Amino acid sequence: MSPRLAPPPLRRLHGFRRRAPLIPLLPVAYRGSYVRRLLAPRRPVERALLSVIQQTYLAGASTRTVDALAETVGVPGTNPAVVDAQANDWDRRVDAFRHRRLRDVYPYLLLFERTALVREAGEAQPATIVVAVAVTESGNREVVSLAIRSAAAVTTFWESFLRDLKDRGLDSLEMVTSDKLAGLLPALAAVYPGTHWQRCRESFITEALATVPTEGRRAVEASLRAAFAEPDAQGALAALAGVRARFEFAFPELVAALEAPTGALVSYYRLPRRDRRLVASINALASLQRELRQSCQVVAIFPHQQALLRLAGTLLQERSDEWVAYPQRLRRRPRGGAAVAWAGSGSAAAWALRLAA
């Protein structure tokens, strides 16, 4: 009688949770051998970044990180006259982009600020970049202006900024969406009387949740989002009052945040339902803000404000051209995570996305 054979082992129905990475880890930008190929003259923003790095290094205002990156790409042997000529050429392109005539009709405007460090009088001082993105009724977006705002000229900056937009053709503005920006509302009433202001809904929720302990944030966020999902402004204001009454004793700091004027939070209800998603928040510009922040982090401290304008303006012009060229594709909601720009990111995922582009 032959011995009984053991049954074959059962096949695993589930794969391993931990998988080997498809692409090996790549080095950080300023230490690796991929820098020279990535900084070759390709995209305009890469060439503008190289121009800023060269100028920062030659001016003696760079950090150790920028020094290492500059030596990797061969900046020490660069002729200063050539660097200045290239920088002036990029400055003229950015200046033409900033002051171009606006042809389309834009009823909606999105504003955001980004802070960067600029060396002035031998010290690193914060400088604020202001970016304006106009939106048509169909959802197409375009960067229409950018400028650097100094802390000493808050009261006069916004009026001149908005008046420049109006002189260039933005004369049918109905609503402006932004975070709380000092000096914006008086200037908006002076330049665009009758235009409504919508406070960014997502930033308001973020600020409100910051006043709540971790264990209570889920319930508070659900209540706030349910309030903003009401079909009309009256229902939304009543729901916000209900949230304030519900958490009055548990989270007094949240109640103080909700007692601020809430009319600006529901301004988007004035528009048709199909247009409300365009102005409720500035989250549609999250990837643009992230790319701008990461590009500024590569330079760390700019030698002067013109270098900051050069890099930011080139990046914004490139993104605006993509929005104009592919309006239908860019209006779709991304299913996966947004692509991260290579500049300023040392992760393998960001490098892989950049090399595959």
C-alpha cells in the first residue's frame, strides 16, 4: 500500500502588504548626480531657477545648501556678465506677463499670499508674494497678476494692486475669494464697489479645528461641513448657530471663532449653484501654492526681490499657460494625489514624477 501524499500547500489569496519599490531611491537634489541633467535648459521654470541660483551664488548671498547645488551645476566658473544678461532677459519676460492686457471676462478672482525670505541690508527679511488667479464662468483659470507686498505698505498696496487689474481689463468682477488679508476689504470697496468677498471656507474650517482638542475635531468638522452643505444661506447661518450652541460649553474657544462675522462665509450662495464650487474656497490652487513654496525653499534666501519675482513669475506663467492650453483636463477633479514639483522635494516619489514627465 503506497503512502499517502501530503496535499499541496494552499495558494495565498492575498499578496504581501509590503512591496519592493518600483524605482530605487534617488539622491537629494543638491547631493546627487541627477542635478546636471535636471537643470539642463528644458522647462522655463528650471531655467529661471538656475538663473536665480547663479545670481545668488555670485552675489555671495547664498546658503550652504545653495552653495553645494551651485558647485554641482558648475556655477563658480560662470561669467557674471552672462548671468546678469540672462537674468535681465527673464525679468523682461516676467514683467510682460505681469502687465499684459486681459482679454477674457472674469467674474471671479482668487487671491493668496506666500511668504519667502529676501536678503535686504545684509539681513534675511520676509517678503510676501501676492498672486491673483481669475476664473471664468465655465471654470477656466488664468494667473492674471503677481506682486510683492511689503509689510509697511499694507494700506496702499491692495488699492494699487486691484486698480492695476481693473486698468488692464478686469472690469466685470463679481466676487473675490481669499483668506483674511489685512487691508483688502477697504480697497475692494473703493476699486470694485458692489463686489462681494468670500472668505475661504476650507481655511475657516482649519482655523476653527485648531481651537478644538484632537478627540473632538471629528464631530466639529462634520457639523461645520454639514452646515455649509445647506441649500441656501439662511439654512447655513442657522446651522452655524446650531454648531455654536452645541459646543458652547465643551469648546469655548471654538465658540469665540464662530462668533466672528459669518456673512462672508456664505457669500457664494449669491451665485448660481453651478458656480458656487468655483468661489467657495481657494483649495483648487493648493497644488500651485505647494509648487511655489517648494521652489522658494530650494533657494531659501533670495538675493533681492527681483530674483523672487523672476522665479515666482516664471513658474506662475508656465502653470497659467497649461490652464489655458488644457482647460477641460485641468477642470477635472484629480483622482489620485497631485503631482509635486521636483524643486525642493527630496522624496523618491517626487523625483519619479518629475523624471517621468
